[in-house]
Amino acid sequence: MSQEVVVPTPSRFRASRFAVVTALLVVALVVTMIVSLGSGQYPLSPTEVIGILLRAVGIDNAWAPDAAPAAGVVLGIRLPRIVLGLLVGWALAVSGVLMQAIFGNPLADAGVVGVSSGAAVGAAASITFGLVTLGAWTTPLFAFAGGLIAVFSVYLISRAGGRTEVVTLLLTGIAINAIAGAGLALLTFLGTTSTREQIVFWQLGSLNGALWQNIALVAPLVLIGSIVALVVANSLDLFALGERTARHLGVRVEALRIVVIVTVALLVCAAVAFAGIIAFVGLVIPHLLRMAIGPAHLPLVITSALGGALLIELADLVARTAVPLADLPIGMLTSLIGGPFFLWLLLRARKSAGGWA
Amino acid sequence: MSIRLSAGGVTVHPEAAPAPILENADLELQAGEVHALVGPNGAGKSTLFGVLAGDIAPASGTVDLDGAPLASIPPKDLARQRAVLLQQNDVAFAFTVEQVVRMGRAPWVRTEREDADDELVAAAMAATDITALRHRAVRSLSGGERARVALARVLAQDVGILLLDEPTAALDLRHQEDVLRIARDRAAAGAAVALVVHDLNAALAYGDRATLLSRGRVVATGSPTEVLTAERIEEVYGQPVDILTHPVTGTGVVVPKR
């Protein structure tokens, strides 16, 4: 049952490690975003990008290029995409930390256990049936409902005695993904050519076509989810001792569990609503950061949020620039990283503890 | 001496079970006493323990903490009154020994007693002989070391009621004695300590009071020497025993007839 190789990290180093890791992540994130803003068919230098951004917030400067389209490209096309990517990566990584904490299991991830698929079915239903009753909120709300059903199902099915066996969790995930896959297939079949295209885009995952209106919807959800995650972080540490012991230490286990599950659904729906299924971010990032700074949840939530954002920005940069004139699906790229990572975890666990059986 | 935790007429009857697994059980846990819960496997010790800890809601009967119904006390307030050591003490993720012991201080976050955190965590680790392991991940430790980490967490909680479910089970001889001494010292300092043990000699040597359970019922309760007589042990355990007197301390020593 030992999922991680145990590296004895002296706890007195952990506070400074947290500061270093956080600083590195922030720097890497900012650099990646600026490079990404300057990359594409209309290339701009980092100084030009910074100039445009500064001018946009009202600080006039000499760095900003005079050519009129430059500002339009950066502010109107690339920036919304990059901000959406930031929010999506942030949300997915934080949802991964939360799920792993309540499942007491480092392999829980929105994609692996089928929460993303559930949310995608909800979103696809709203697209196929052309529902607009709630305006711009329709698709996110359906995604939320789908994600909530999926995460509750996984939780109720795969838990026993306050813990979740890895194998049960993964098998439950396979089942939920299969059911969601059938739902998506049905919705694809029922739809018109244009709704089909939209649903296919969901399954691939992409930040293409991000709009400021989308961000206005996603940002508050991610903000709420992140605040909840920070508030409950210390209680989540106690969850690592098992539910009974957490209760003996004064945690309202049932209430906390429901709050966390709803927050996971909220974060996943925020991520999935406009970007589709982007798998493995919630698995890879918290795992790597746990190795770097230890398992305490408060620093883990903060660094994972930054790490998730960084991973998505990097993946999106590759997606936009790897093949000229093509926009690769970002979900494909994260799966390309996450799949082998998952295999590596599997092999390592088998070596150290004879597998998960 | 005042009664801290009391169970009266407690019956637990799971729907699936043909008969109650605990029937009409009474127990009083007094301040300043180590109260040993003994009985054969399946006697209902763990169930009674679960009821006292507030994990199991009895079908009938009452459980009171300082006279107030246990179920009416919010979890946080309860955690400031009593600490619980379970038999299973797995820790998910690579939390270190010190981090886990410090989790015992969680009920006191944002209170005046938070100031004593460092001191109490250090004292609890010293008492359980795990100070040298404090930067190791709990998952990398042996079963006995993990059990001591869990005990240290319970001690760090620094409360007046300690419920310990087989705290000596995974331990070697010396650490068993350490744990029993700690329990007795805590009781001497005024705590009410409930101790589930299999070792009848430990109950005789360290218990101020003992309760013997068999088949879901309390067979006897009182001073350990009164409760644990040769006849009663044979009747309950189905194993004839001799009770000798220790030549130095004068305590009873239970020896199976072989």
C-alpha cells in the first residue's frame, strides 16, 4: 500500500522548501505566460508583450509596439486563452489535491475517476439539446451537475471503512468513465453536425476559442473553490489519520466530506465547462509537489494551484506552436505526459510494495 | 473521585446481527483511575470502546461525559475532553512522525493552549521514545513504532480522558511496560484512562479497576483482583488458570494451567 517512495525529508527544511518551490513556480509561470503571449503567427518579443500589458493597465511606456494589431492580438486573442489556461490548470490541480485527501489515496484525479467525463456529459447534454434557459451559466451548471453525480457515485461506491482501496477506486473510475462514455456517445449520435463538433472538442480538450465572457464565469468558481480548499486544508491533514481518528480530533467528518466533494465538482466543472477534458493535471502536479515539499495540505494546495497553471500554460504553448498553423488539443498533450507518469507510479509501487493488489 | 465518562444500560444491535453484540452494559470511568477492559475475542470490548468514543450510537442506553449526553457535545469540544487511540493507525501520505504527533494539537488551534504545542509535542515524543524518529515518514516505520507515534499523538492532545484500544498490542516487552506506565502516570495526574487489554497480568498490575466482558455482557466490574478470579477466568475464557502471587510486588499473576 505504499504508493510513494519514502524520502525522509526533515520537516525543518520543509518551510524553506515551500518558499523556494513557490517562488520558482511563480517565476516559471510568469515567464511561460509572457513567452506564450508573444508566440504564434504574429510573434512579439517579451518586452513588447510586457509593454502592451502595461499600457493596457494604464501605464504608458516605450516598450509597447506602435503597430495597432499587436495589442489586439495579445489582449483580444492570446490573453483570454492564457488566462483561461491558468484558471483551468489551477482548478484541476486543486481538485486533485482535494480528492486525494478525502479518498486518502494519491491516485484520485478528476480524469481518472471519471468526474471530468461526468461533467462533460452534463455539458454535452446542454449543447445537444440547445438549452439556454440559464443563459451563459447553462453549460457550466450542467457540467457541475454531471460532475457532482459522478464524484458522489465514485465516493459512495469505492469507499469502505473510511479509506478507498486503490484498485477499487481505479475500477470504479473505469466504470464511471464507461457510463459517461456511453452518455457522450448517445449525445453525439443525437446531435447535429455542429453540436457533434462541439462535443468532440470537449473530449479532446482545448483552450481554443477562449473568450473574456468565459473567464468571467470561470474565475469566480475557481476563486470560491480555492478559498474553500485553503480553509479546509488543515482539517484534510487529519483525514490522513483515517476518518474515525479525524473525528476524534474534532473534525466534523461528514460535513467536511460533503463540502470537499461539492468543491471538487465546482472546480472540475469550472475547468471542464469551456476547456473540455484535460486529464492527469490533478494527478501529476500534487504528486510531484508532495515529493518536493511533503504532504501537508496547506502548502500543497498553494503550490499545486501554481504548478497546475504552469503545466497547462506549458502544454498550451506546445499545443499552439509545435505544429505550424495547427492547434493541437491540449488534453492530448496532458495525457501524453500523464499516461507515462501514471505507468511510472505503477511500476515504482510494484517495485517497492508488490503492487496495489 | 468524580465520574468523567459513564455508560448506562448500553445495547448495540446491528441490523444484520442475529443477537445484540453488546447488551445492557454499564461502565463508569473515574478521574484518576486506569480502568482495564478485558474479555475474550468477540466479547464486545471494541464495541463498548466505540460507544465510549462516540463512534457507535447505541440502540438504547445512555453515554454521558461529565453528566452531559455524549452525542450532544460538538466534535471540537469533545476533542478537548478526550483522546482516542485506535488499533489501526495507518497514515495516508508521507507525513512525518512530528507532523502526526502535532496533529494531536489540532483541537487547540486558536486557543490559549496553542502556546504549549511545541513543549507538549516534544514531551509526548520523548515519553514514547520516538524523538529520534521525528523526521521519518510514519509509513516507513515498523508496526510497533507506528503504534507509539499514534500514542504520542494521543498524549499530545493533553486531555483528561484517554481511551486506549489495545495500546500494547504491537509492542515489544519494554515498550509495553512504557505504555502501561504512561497510562498509570496520566491517571495519577488526574486523568480517566480506559484501557482495552488482552494481557490479564497487565490489567492486574496496572488497573485500578477492571471490567470483564463476555458475549456482549459485563460479567464483573470492580478492583482487578476481585474481577479476575481463577474461576471467573476459566468460565469466561474456557481456559483453566492458576493465579499466583508475585513474590516481590504481591500482585496476582495469571498463569494458564499447562
